[in-house]
Amino acid sequence: MKEKLTTNKAASNAALLHITTETPFNKRHDCWFCGEPNQYVFTYLNAFEPQLSLPSCKECYQVAKKSMSKANYEGVHHSIWTIKSDVKHYLVQYYRKDLAIGINWTKIELEESEFEQGDFAGFQRSAWFMFELAKARVNYISWPLIVDGITVPDEYQEQSFNFDDVVYPNIEQAMQHYANTLSLSLDYFRSVVELLGDENFAKAVRFCRLLVAANVFERQQALRQLRIEITSLNR
Ligand SMILES: [Zn+2]
């Protein structure tokens, strides 16, 4: 019942509100979410905000639609920024292995990796290209949304976390990605980031890599030691 009311309200609001978001001329072929060529139009519709029509590639369209349907079904409010965050989350996961290239290699190292011959030649050729492509889609800066002459405040930008040239939807996802790529315990890594602070993300990565094969007990000890050091530094 509640769900039906929401849908009806959304429909009537949509009829009342006139929707204008302008796509800049040089972006007219871009997907609003990722910058790939657009073939679809994603229509953002809920009971609270004006409807938005955004050009989108097939992949982003599907993820965005799923995110919106889920929110509408559960009766929760997903702003366009929550939906964008879901799309970027999907892209980070989809490109997990390609993004990992940039964590494990530099371009020069990869070129000099001496895999030109044999089974890994193809990998060496495509790896950096795939990393750049993945990064471009994940980092793509959507053009501002202007509705009736007013720019919709960009909540995505506020929550996103920029590390080593990649923009993650939030710090939690950056932590998951690094833990996964470097085989770190996520809980341990989270605790270290918490102790050192978000601004010391790189240091937290290095700290966790010191004890990459450690067991739970050793990690607990390391955390205790780190806590003591930080406390004494702050004294
Ligand atoms: Zn896209």
C-alpha cells in the first residue's frame, strides 16, 4: 500500500515539475556516470525531487535503474548521488583486477617486466591500457546538474575518497579494494586507518603490509603497539 502511494505521488510530481538538465555540447555523447558513449537515457524519478533525464551507457543505465528500483521498492530515498555512488561502486568492483594493476605496478615497471615473450605477453600489452580505461570510467567527472537554473549540490563529491589517482565512492570502498588487492585483513586495515586517520591512508597501507602474513594474535599486538605510539606522540 505504502509503495503504491509513493509511486502515485512520484507520478503526479513528475507531471507537475518541469525537468531541465542541460548536457554541455562537448559531453553530448558521454554517459553522465562514466563518460563512455551513451546509448540510453536514465530517468531519475522519486517522490521528492524533480525528475532528471541523464544520458547513460547501457551498463551504468542498468545499475542505476536497479539502484532506483530497489530504493523505491524499499520505500527509502536514494538521491541521484546515492545512485551515482552505486554505479561507481559497481565499476570499482567490475574493474577490481584492472585497478589493481595500478596498485601493484608502475607503467615503467610493467614495460620492463620482460613478459614480452610467452604466455604473459598479451597481459603485459593490455594491462596498463585496461587500468587507464578502468580509472577513466571510475574517475569520470559528471557535468553539474542544473535544474531550473539552480545547480543541484554535489553530494557525491563530499563523500568520495581520492587516493593514488583513483576516486572511490567512499573510504570504505577504498579500504575494501586495497584489502582485497593486497590480501590484507579488512578488519585490521580498518582499525589501522581509524587509528592513523583517513589522511594517512598510504601509511596505513604500508603498516598493514608489514605484517601481511601475520595471524590474528600478531595483528592484535601490532595494533596495541601502534595505539601506544600514537598516544605517546599526542601527549
Ligand atoms: Zn556509463
